[in-house]
Amino acid sequence: MDATGPIETTETFTVADGYLVRSVVPRRGTPYQHRCTLANYQAVAYAIEDLKGGPTTLEQLAAATGLPNTQVNVAFAFLKERGCVVPAHGRRHKAASSVLFEDAMTEYHALREEAPGH
């Protein structure tokens, strides 16, 4: 945070070439993109669903899945943005429903359908 308040960023998600793409434009600094494969997105969704409503963090998901932090972060951020996971306590989040995997896939495919040329 600076003297004018928190640093705002613009974050958007798209599906392109089979990847979930997280694009971030910080108020200051260089815009960047990170990608997550569909298979890794599914693995993250299954890992959260396997917790049966228990809370988790990004670090715990990366350790549980063995996937690169960047890809887990993209998947987790998208699931948070779409309301598939909700805050539990502090940095922990939990599934918003008992059918997290189905919710995650619905949101992924809805986003994919929004893609140009689809």
C-alpha cells in the first residue's frame, strides 16, 4: 500500500489454446500472464474436492498435487473469482459446494465458450 491507498490491479481470465490464462495488469509495473493446463486445473479441482469442505491454501494445494505453484495459483485464483471456493479463515479457502469439480468444470467451459471464434 502506498500513500494513495492499495495498489490496484486488473485481473482477467481467458481460455486460449487449451490453457486457462490469467492476465494481470498492475497499476504499476509490467503486465504479465500465467497459464494452467486443463489437466492441471482438473487436478487442483479434484484436490480441493478431496478435502470434503476442509480449508486449504495455495501452498497446501501445490504440495498435495505436486504441480508448479504458478499453475496451481492460476487455477486457485480462477476458482476464487468464480465463487467455486470461498474464504474460510485468513488465507484459507474451502469449496463453496459439495460438487466442486463439477462447478469448476462448468466455469471453465463457460469461459471457454466466451472465447472469440467459439
